[in-house]
Amino acid sequence: MVAIIILAVGVLGLASTSTVVSRLMGGANQQTIVANVSASRFERLRSVQCSQIKAGSSYVRGVTERWGVQKLDLATWKVADTLWWTGAGGQSHRQFFESYVRCY
């Protein structure tokens, strides 16, 4: 009887742990999407001529993105990218990325 109680407690603990791990994996998946959206923005800005580098915003893959640019010299721009998304349970999240873009 004692062994059954110990086993039951262990199984319940395992079940609750798997729920937490599943939720954390979902959050990590969304953060990966956010990082990829931002990296893609930086790469697109690096691929255009200097005259085409401008601030803007977009909505892609469930992520709202707003980026600003600051010209540092003739061919170097500082880009600040802020992204917002809604996570599990309707909780709002925000992530900020910054990079430098050289154009030729």
C-alpha cells in the first residue's frame, strides 16, 4: 500500500513537471520566431542601398515589429528593432534588438 502511494505521488509530480516543460518550450519557440524576425529585418536592411534604409513597422508571424534607424556616417546606420507578441495566456511580451548596418 505504501509503495502504491509513493508511486502515485511520483507520477503526479512527473505529470506536473511535464506541463511546466511544455509551457516553457512553447515560450522558447515564440522567442525563436521573434529573434528570426529581427535577424531577417537586419539582413534586409543590409541588402539595400543607403537611400532605401528607413524606419518602419510590420506585422509578421504573430509579431508586431517597429524599427528605427540613425545615420552614424556616410555608410553606417544604427538600427533599433523592437518586437511585441502575445504569449500563452494572453500575456504581452516585448524584445529589443540593436545592430549596425553598412551600406555601399
